Amino acid sequence: MSDEEKEGKTDVEELRGVLDVVTQQVPGLLKGLRDVLYSKEAAESMADAVGTFYKKLVESGIPKEEALEMARGYMINLRELFKGVQSGKGVGVQMGDEEEDD
């Protein structure tokens, strides 16, 4: 077996090892992230952040209707984010009228 073949075999074995670790670790990491994002504390924190954002917009002279729309836009739809991750299609990022996958 040539040195190139040995090196290629080693690279494949290393990649297999990395993929084994990823396969074992990523599902747990995603579950942990989901639990953090959808916890009672996360909901309270998001509500505080959105409320503060809205209040500051209104205090700075933005009309209430416009501030409400801006506050709605401030929130991230995590379901859509996780739907993309769980389906294996990646995360869709809205860029104007286009959609790109990471």
C-alpha cells in the first residue's frame, strides 16, 4: 500500500470518528438548546425584551402602531428555525424577497 493510500485511509478513519462524535453529540445539544429557548424563564426574558423594545420606541416618538409592528419584527420565530434544523434543510434566512439556506 502506497503512502498516498495510507494517508487517504487515515483521513477517512478520522472523518468517520468526527462524524461518530457529531452524531452522538448534536442531538443532545439541540435538545438542550430547545429546552433553554422554550423554558418559562426564556419566555419571560423574551417578553421583557420585546416589551422594553416597544416601550423605548414609543418613548422615542415612534407612533404606537409602527412601534407594534417593529416589536413584532423584533421577535424571532423559533419554530421556523427549528423546523429547518430538524428537517435537515438548514436554517432559512429571509433576505428581502429571497430565501437562502445556511
